[in-house]
Amino acid sequence: MTRTPEPTVYLVDDDAGVRDALSFLLSTVGLPVQAFADGVALQDSLTPQDVGCLLLDIRMPHVSGLQLQEQLVARGVDLPVIILTGHGNVDLCRRAFQQGAVDFLEKPVDETALLEAVQRALHQHQQRRAQAEALGPARARLARLTEREREVLGGLMAGQTSKQSARVLGIGARTVETHRASLFEKLEVQSLADLMRTYLPVTDPEPRGAP
């Protein structure tokens, strides 16, 4: 059985005093913290299995918090991001949220607001990971389908009848029915309702940033 990593707050701020103060604050409510002086050290430390959230200072030398956020998104890192700044403005806030940030807090940070934001972000990430783990078997079964069966499945998900799918795909309605029977067997479902309930979250995933 794979051990689930402990949810951790990854803090990046070039100010040692801020790192120490925020690390202490988070530790008082039992949250594990890993603090870094720059984004390079953070990226060297992160793995795809990590669970938690990111606290990123927006103004740092070499790589800003927004640049670091963009780089992490490009790497496929799905940790929720909370941006910290002592110089907030509408443009920076907009850019942060466009890149998937879940919150944007100005320094000096209100302790209660920070702790609430962190707890929300941790809960969100744990929910995402639990959902992804639950959908793993469904994705594995989908991988069994042939290309034609995937096309027929797409028609089913779109609400097409066998005759409608046949016209779209340029095949006979009986052939569509045969493919439907085959994909039901491979996907281990007994009804259309069962199919939708199990596979709609896999074939039509939520957009980035959704809770």
C-alpha cells in the first residue's frame, strides 16, 4: 500500500525574517513547513507526489513569485498557490489568478487570514488527489477501448442514439450497438446511468483551479 505524503506548506521568501515568522505561525497549528530562500531550491525539492500548498512571495531576486508560479504550472505541479506581496496591485493580482493562484494576500499578512487560506488550499489539494486516486481504475479501464469504441463512447456521452452515432461515424447502427456492448463489458458497467456516473468525471475533467 502506497503511503500518502503528509500535507506540507512550501514557503518561498527571500526575507529570512519572514520565513522564520511564517514558519513558526504555521507550526503553531501543527502544519509541516518547508521554507526556501528562492525558487530554484524549491523546484529541486518538489516531487509529483507532494501534497500541500505553496506560499510564494511575489518580489524576489532572479525569479519572482509570478515567474516561479508560471514555471511550476509548466512543469505540471498541481500544488495550490497562495501569493504574498508587500506591493500588491490589480495587475499582479489578476496575473496570479490567471495562472491558477487560489489566494493573494498583502503583507503584513493577517495571521487569521493566512491560516484560513492555507487550510482551504490544503483541503482543496487533498480533495483533488483523492479524486484522482479514485478515478485511477476508471482511467485504466478506458485505456482498454479501441479507437472506434472511444468514438462510440463519445457519442454516448453526447446523448446520441445508435442511429445518430452511425450517421456521424459512417457505419451501420448494428455495428454501433456491437461496439456499445463491447465497451460496456470492458468498462464494467450495466447501464447508461452507471456509465455516466463513473466515466463522465474522467472524460470531462474539471478545469484547472476548480475546487
